[in-house]
Amino acid sequence: MAANFGELVLLCGDHHLPTRSHTIPTPFQRMLVPNKMQHVICTGNIGNVEEYNRLRELVGGSSACVHCVKGEYDDSMIGSVVGGAVGIGGIGGNGSNNATTTATAMMPSFPETKVIQLGEFRIGIIGGHQVVPWGDLSALAMVRRRLNVDVLVCGSRRQEGVVEHEGGYYIFPGSITGAYSSSTPNVNPSFILLAVQGTKVVCYVYKLKDGEVDVSKTEFTKH
């Protein structure tokens, strides 16, 4: 698949698991299988370390290929706690001195913004909550110029899609779980796949509406 489409990149974000949603919709889970994509771009608000690890599994377990930024509600201390009784008496010990060790799986500390190179494109990533009002193209254009990128991937806004503005491209993956926001109570789950081939990008926007997956396609080229 990658040989035909170039580098395949999953764009997602605003999971808000488990606070605002319980899981990624089943139709999306069937589509997002490991080792089909080379990169994952996430706009933050994942919610827990288990979900972050699922993103890593999509690209063969490599953290280097999962490009995340910090969302408004992300916290590096969010994790899962696992415990178990460990005998410290040693071999031949009576096991009477047992201690319970607790390990906390930690989320990485994500940056506010990140820039990566894919094909001929410099791609910037931002959680979006830093820009007021959310999704405002004039404000985002200032961010794009500051980061010196061709494409800006932005979270927080719940309306998915691709927009061209002032010589740059702005991509909004929406919420992959359909998690609500303070301004949008009813959200259709969505994500975006990018196929990057040198100076060309094809964007496939996937949206779940009334139980059906709707797909739209946008292409653009760097001149």
C-alpha cells in the first residue's frame, strides 16, 4: 500500500479517553490496523497512556514515528497503575516478607508545537487551544509563518477538513472518538489519512455519520 501511495500518515487527536468518550468507534478500529502507516500525527488530548501505546503499535511500536503535541487537557502524569506482590525473601526464602510494588506507566511529555519533514513538505503540528478563537485562520496563519511550515495540522476545532489560506494549508483532523468540546456538543468522529509523495499530498478525510463512514478526498501540490 505504501509503495503505491507514498508515505501514509494518520492524523488524529482529541480522543479524550476515557473522560469524554469510551473508545474509538468500531468502524475506525477495523480500518486502523498496524504496519499500514509510516507516521502518526496527533494533535493531543489523548487521555491515557494505553491509547498512546496503541498509536505506537500502528507504526510498529516506534515512538519516533508518533508525532504528538500537547493538548489543553494533557498531563504527563496521566497513566495506568499496575501492581503485583513481589517476594523479597529470595530463593529458598519463606516469602513472609512480601511487598507490593506499584509502577506507573507514564505518558511522554509532549511539546506545544512540533515540525516534521514529510516528502517536500514542512508540516507543523499544534494542539489548537493556544489560538483564540479556536480554528481562526488569521491567527493560525501567524503560527504557520512563525513555524515556517507549508502545512499546519491543528486540533481543538471539531470541524474536520482541509483549508487553503494565504498560501498555506491547514488540516483539521477533528476528534477521532467524537468527543464534545465546549463549543460543539455534538461531534461526528473523524480522522484523516495523508498520502505524501514528494511534492504531492492526497488527504482522505474519514467521518462517521449515522453509523456510516463517509470519505472525501483533497489533493494539493507544492510548487
